[in-house]
Amino acid sequence: MGVVSARELLPFGNLAERHPGLTHAIAENYHEAARVCLHRHHNSPTEFSIRNGGDTLEAIAVWDPPDRRVVAAWGNDTDATEAGGYACAIAAVELAEGLFAVRRAETLTGADYYIANREVDIDDLESCLRLEVSGTDAPTRATLEYRLKEKIEQTRRGRSNLPAFTAVVGFRVQLILIERVL
């Protein structure tokens, strides 16, 4: 396992500017949730490791601390962790793979989003890959590894023949695991 690059910015803000599958409202929602999740455990800036298959990319997460109103609005930890996980996973896949969210996936496809490179016609889903996301506040890397295995199996059971990636965001342990599902 090698380090690919050091200290890149994890681009989880302004996602709608780069990802055609996200509106500004949805992207800001995810960004706000990610800020809350990150603030639970860390101060900005903080380092994250992104393990993509056999490679590791080091990135820096930078955010404005959420105020009391934002924290209160995201008082449901499950909702915040899920939405924050989308922001960080989509940003990590962009950084590590050069892929962008182009559309929300349908129920039972074994994924949350369709992703593709910038040149793909976003109406041609056959040219896309699937992305399954999970966010967690789990306290150990072992818990993240277990969650990754669960998500890989979920993706394999999905009603789609498109290849896929899974991404598990560990807010507490500052780790994002990305794995290609064959």
C-alpha cells in the first residue's frame, strides 16, 4: 500500500459546482451535515486518510464550525451522519478516482448515486458506475472495515449490473475506505 499524494484538500464544499447529480440545495445540506459530523470529534483543519483499494491518499478537511442553530437542526445523529457521509464520500471519490455524482440511484440498485467521469453523457447510465455510501462515528478502524464488507455485499445484491464502488466514511477515526465492487 503506497501513499499517492500528501495533504490534498478534501473538496466536500461546493459539490454542486462540480457534480451534476447534486443541486445546490442538496449539496449544501450534505456539506452542513458533514461540518456537524466533523465538529463532533475534531477541530478544523484535520487530516483524513482515504484508502482507495491498495493506495492511500492523505487529505485535509477544512470547515467552518457549525453554530448552535446548525447543530440543533442536525440533532438527529443518524440523519447527520448519513448526509455528512454523502458529502465526504462523493468528495473522496472525486479526489481519488476523478469521478463525479451524476444522478441519485433508484431504490434497490445497491447504491446511493451513479458516478462517472466528466466526459460521460449523464443521461447514459450504462456509462456510469454505482456508488454506495455509509457514514459512521465508529470508534475503530476495524468497525469501518466490517461496515465496508457489509456495504460491498449490499452492493452486490443490488438490482443493477453496473460496476460499483463502496465508500465508508469514518468521521471519528478520520478515515474513508473506498473499494471497487466487481
